[in-house]
Amino acid sequence: YNLKILKKNKRTKILYIGTVKSLGARRYYQESSSEFFGSIEHIYKKLKKFRDIFELIIRIRDVPNEINNQVLKNAFKMKKNFITVSKNIPLDQEISNCDCMISYSSQYLDWSKT
């Protein structure tokens, strides 16, 4: 791959947002926490060689006793040159700051259109 960076010092921001449901809840509509981690790992493997071009920002709703921002920071601390955990800014601001958005939660997608 021979990609040219048009804007120096600016990576393309990919925002991954969604609602992770606790294990077994709404199984076919939203990701479980293990599926969420698998999705992030899959994206990382595909884009890690382009870490100078892309940045993945993760924003999810906490699931009590299962997943929260601290769990995410610990899980991805070795990948912090590519993956960033959201810093509790308003969702509309986060969406307007990103270049691309990935979500399995139609609620977030519907809200972002307004």
C-alpha cells in the first residue's frame, strides 16, 4: 500500500460507538462485551500498519460489573498509539470531531443524524 498523507499531523479519526449489552441480553440486536472486544481487535489487526494515518476512538455505555472506560483503558493500553478511549465529551461533539463512525447500535446512528 502506498498512501499519501495529505494533512500533516492529522490522522483520520474513526469513532466506534455503541451500547454493549451484558452477556445474554438482547443477544441478536447488540454486541456483548466479548463481541465488542473481538470487533476492536479485528479493526486493530487490519489498520495497525496505518497507525500514522488512522486513530480509533472508542465510546461505549458502561455495563455494571462488566465493562467501563477503566476496563477499556487497561485492555488497550498496549495499543494506545492507535486506540483512544473517549474522554467523556458530549456525543454530538464527538461525532462532529470524527471523520468516520462505526456502530452496531441504531439508536446512536439515529441520534447522530439529528
